[in-house]
Amino acid sequence: MKHQDMRRRIAHAAARILAEDGSLDYGSAKRKAARQLGAPDSGNLPDNQQIEEALRSYQAIYQTDETRAQLTLLRQTAIEYMEQLVDFDPHLTGSVLNGTAGPHADINLQLFTDHQKDVEFLLMRLPAAYQAGEYRASDTPGRIYPRFMIDDPRARLDLVVYPASELRNMKRLQADGSPRRLRLPQVRTLI
């Protein structure tokens, strides 16, 4: 019982950190929260689903109007980019999809194409600056995927480009049954 209470306290502290700062990922936020609460051992750390639930609660209490407006802006921005990237089967994922995006959230898009170089050619024609990099997925060790960060004034976009064939091998649902990613038609229904 003591461990469950500490996990709950860490989850709520991590949610507050994420909501107020927004620059940390779930793992960093829960470790920071554990240190603040004097429980640095990993046996007490909540899972990401517990943190997401605590973040939703925090936002519902303290950031209702602000969160809704920010989320709408982020989703509209995501739709604009997904429309421009439609040839690469874009999927929205992350906090903008699940509704927990805060003021510093990135828009995460996954692209699926067998013509990965064409993505960069398209990005060169867009007005917003971008940076190219690499993404190493934790669930596929040894695999490296092209990654592009777009510095749009409304929000930063994080694009990861996968081969088209990898989509059917990826998990479709989160542990709570919600979708991990959505295509453009489904994202439009979120607005």
C-alpha cells in the first residue's frame, strides 16, 4: 500500500511538472518528481499511463480553457502539415493526439513512405526552417529512422519517417485502448 501511495504522489508531481514546464518527457518528469519527494528508487515510479491520467486531472482542474485553446491550435497546425505531407501517409501521435499537450508540446507526426528522400525535398519548399536528424526507436533496437524538426512559430513539429511496410507491424493501441496514431481524416474529427 505504501508503494502505491508513493507512485500516486509521484504521478501527480510529475503531471504538475509536465503541465507547468512541458519541456520534459514522462520519464524525466517522473524521475524529477521522485527526487523532489525523496523517493529516488525506481521501485516507486508510476507507469506512463498513470502519469497521463494525473496530467489529465491536473489540466482539468488548473488549465481548462488554456489547455483547450492550446490543444485546438496544435491540432489545427498538425492538420495543415498533414495536408501538405499527405503523400507520405502522415499519422498524428503523442500528446497532441491524446489531449495532454501543454504550452511547450511538440506536434509528433509519423510518416510512412518508401520514398523517404522525397520528404526532405518537400520540406525544402516549405517556408518554415527544419533540421534533419535521426530517431532510434526503443522498440526496434538497432533501427535508425530519418527525423525532421520543423520550427513553425506556432509549435515545433517532430517528424519521423518510416518505411511504408513498418506501419502494419506497429502497435495500434495504447495500454488503455486508445489509438497510438491517427490518419488525417480521423484527426479532422478531433477539432
